[in-house]
Amino acid sequence: MHYTGTIWRPPYEADSLLLEATAGCTHGKCKFCTLYDELPFKFRPAAQEAIEADLLEAQTWLHDPLRKAEWSLFRLPSPKRCRVFLTGANPFGLRAKHLLGISELVKKYIPSCESIGCFARVTDVACKADDELAALADAGYDGLTIGVETGDDDALSFMCKGYAAADVVEQCARLDAAGIGYAFFYLVGVSGKGRGVVGAKKSAAVFNKANPWLVAANMLTVFPDSELYGEIERGNWAEESETEKYEEAMALVEGLAIPTEFAMLGASNPVMLQGNLPVQRQAILDALGRIISEIGEEELRRYRKTLRHL
């Protein structure tokens, strides 16, 4: 399989076939992000020949009799479903024609594939016409992961995300109309010191106007090589304390009025948890409260300092 640099995927895509469609990010301006700094280029789509070669390799592996015998002999669980996850910061930024070409190759080599997912930016949806989104849905694209980060316009502007909260609502409505499901990544701490709860409440108000099947919260870690670190040194921004981040997460959970899953599963979270909203709201809030009272700022901060990279 062809992979460029570090491969990032959501925790819930662990069983998906990871297929490189792009490397790098089309935007590359978010002040907090260092995920793709190791690449010698900003963004590059994968060559069709490489994609086809990877799918052929995956096809061979899926039908390998020795692998099937191993599953049977050791009673290993076989995949419940076949799904492909396109790797890269935002493969959905590719032109619809290119994405449709990838789906045709997936169907050719892995006809059992039920759906294709990937990371996406809000702007990736905006640049596609309604009929293109419908065609992508028909081709199997579903379960996008959108790095919304927040619904706080001040934070979106300061972090150079390239869109406003109203754009999130507008573009997700277009995904809903096309029949493409999606999850949100929420970045706890992105609003800055003293504004966490405010940012969470604004985000909940925005998210309540959309239909994410999951809101995945990840805690902001500021690395020295990020542009945001420089903003802190210049006195233009201040980081939330660890306990404030958990208070922010609680405010988000309290404010979400839509039926969805809430999860904190990434490595940036000192304690991982997941639950259904609204059914398990109180249990989630109780767990978050115990993290603040029983673990506390010092231990939470110690964990944050151990993170060298996400």
C-alpha cells in the first residue's frame, strides 16, 4: 500500500480499508495544526495508478485463502462490513469527477464495499454543486468526518479556519439533502482562556441546526512548532487550563439538543469516554465532573505535556 507521511484516521475508522487519495491539506492555514508539517508540499492528490495498485493489493488480501483459514482456525472476528476510508487531510476537496473515478475503482476491485468516507472541510462541500453531491452519495460516499472545530465565529476567524459558523449550517443542510451522513470534530479549547464555555454554547447552537451522527471532541494541544504557539508568545492568545477544557466539554454536552453520539476518544484526551445523547447525557456529565474533581489540573496538565505529537 502507498502511504505518504503519517496516516491519520478517526478512531471509529479502525476497521476500514485505508486508501491514500491525497496527502497534505488544501487549506494548511489553521494556526493550531501541525499534522502535515512533515510533508515537503502543501497538498498532492494520489496518482490513479497508485490508487489502483493499492486496491489490487487489498483485493488480494481480502480473498487470501491463508488469511481466511487463519480466521477460521483461531476464530478471529471477520470484518462486519467493508468500508473504505480515503486518507489525507481533506480528500473531499478533490473535484467530484475525481472522487467518482475513485469510487469506480473501489467498486471494480472491492465490489463488497458498502461505503466510502474521508475527512472533509466545510469549504469542500461548498465548492460542489447539489447534483455533484447527489452523484457522490449514489456512488457510496457517506460518513464524512468534518473538522468543524467550533461554532464560535471569533475562534474560527482567529484560527484562520476559512469559514464561518453559518457556513457549517448551510453546507451540512446540503449534505443532508444529498443523503451524505457526517460526523463533527470539535476542538476543546480552541476559543481560548476564559471563553471555553462561551464557545461551547455557541457551538451547541450551531450543531443543533445540523444532523451529525457523532460529535467527537478532541482537546487542543499547543505544540511549539505551531503558529498558535507564536501567538501565545506574542500575548495575542492564551490557552485554557485543563479543567476549563473539561468545563467547556460539559457545556457542549449540556447544550446539544439533537440525538447524536458524543465521544472523546482521541489521544489528546487524557480520559476517553463515549455515550449517546440525550439518553446518557447525565452519565457523561457525571464522568466529566469526576475527571475535574478526582484527577485535577496538575495530573491533567502532566498528561498534556507528555504529548509530543498527535
